[in-house]
Amino acid sequence: MNGQALACALAASVFLATSGFAQSVPKGFKKLEGASDDVASDTLARYGYHVRSNKTAWNRATKYWWNDATRQCLLVASRKHVVVQVASASMADCDIKEAVGERYGGGARNINAADLQGLSRSAAEARLNQAGFQARNIDQSKGDVTYMWWFNGRQCLAVTLANDRYELVQSMPLSQCR
């Protein structure tokens, strides 16, 4: 995909990121997977992201990108200067400190985990965002299955995501999300 086509695809996804779905990775940014580090860096910077931290382990370099306007943290991992993963990350990963009451306070409410099971990812995450949840951890290392932890300051949820659906959702002890 050339740079102009990538920029056009991302323009629509940035709208989604700023319209209440900021905790999900904008779909256009997933298209950075397979692109060079330079293209990913230029693209993220163009959309208001800046690097907050770097980690290197084995042959994988991970950068955490923060956007002040959307208050979103993205993880961008690469191997041999090619992006292999773009995922939502927690504010803590971007080294952003925020008081629990400041973000979660008035709008935070508990949610019935069973109500999310079977929903599409976008529908479930819209409900989670409305209840003040943030994605705390995302593990996409198991192939077609993604494991996610969501937290709103009052409730911790563990999610198993397969085929773009919330297959299993369980309430967990708060200590699992902190």
C-alpha cells in the first residue's frame, strides 16, 4: 500500500478514534502492520501521536505512542524494522498518570459480563466505553484468539475474543487489572 492510500485509509479511522471509541485501535492503524517503522512513525506523528516509551526484547522493538487529543495509547511492535503488531495499550504503558476518580469517577458503573458474551467486538467495546472501561492489557500472541483485560476503577473484566466476537467474558478480582 502506498503512502497516499494509507493516509486516506487512516483519515476515516481517526474519526472513529475521536468519536467515543478511543480505547480501540482505529481500524486503519492496523494496516500499518507490515509497513516499515519509518512509514508507521510518520503516519502516527501525522495523526497527533508521539512516542512515550520504548522497549526492546529479543528481536522485537516496542514503542508506545500517545495521542493527547484522544487520550489513547497505542503499542507498535516491530521486528527487523517492519511493524508486526499495532494494539491498544493502557495509559500506564504510555507512562500517563491519572487519578482513578478523574477518568473513571462519575460515569463508571458495573456491567453484567454475560451481557457482553456473543456480541461483536465493536458493540461490546462501545458498551464498555460507555461504562467507563479502559483496555488494560491485550494479548494477541495466541493466533486467532485475543485475550483482553478491561477496568473502570470499580470492576475488572477478562475477555476472550475470537472471530471478532466476545466469546467469553468474566468478572475478575480488581487486583487482576491493577
